[in-house]
Amino acid sequence: MDVLYFAWVRERIGLPRERIETTAATVRELVAELVAREERYAVAFSDLAALRVAVDQELRDFDAPLAGVREVAFFPPMTGG
């Protein structure tokens, strides 16, 4: 699946996107796999309340299932103006 990172999440991880193989069943499990990889992921995902996630371009929560998913995107909350 493709994993995309935006704004300060991208800055902390150092990549705009990556293709990964995962056994995670939910977004939360995917985050746990990423955090276990390297410190930079642990820093980026240290406060899930400060993040939003989109699964196949639809806003979802961190308990969303990943079966059949092609893309997961992480980003900070957006503000309007």
C-alpha cells in the first residue's frame, strides 16, 4: 500500500510517501508497525490526537480496517480561513 505524509508529519519522517508491505489489520496497527521501524516514525506519531488519517482518500479514524486499502495518508488537522 502507499503511505503518504503531509506537512510536519512529512518533515519529521523525511519522506512524502512510501510503498510498504504490512500485516496490519487497522490504521492503528499500521502506525504501531511504523513506530517500531525507526525513531523518526515514533516522533511523528507520538501524539495521534494531533493527527488525521485518510484511507483511500476518505477521512477515517485510527481503528479503520485496512483490508483492500491502496492508500493511507497522515496529516495534521486542517483549518479553514
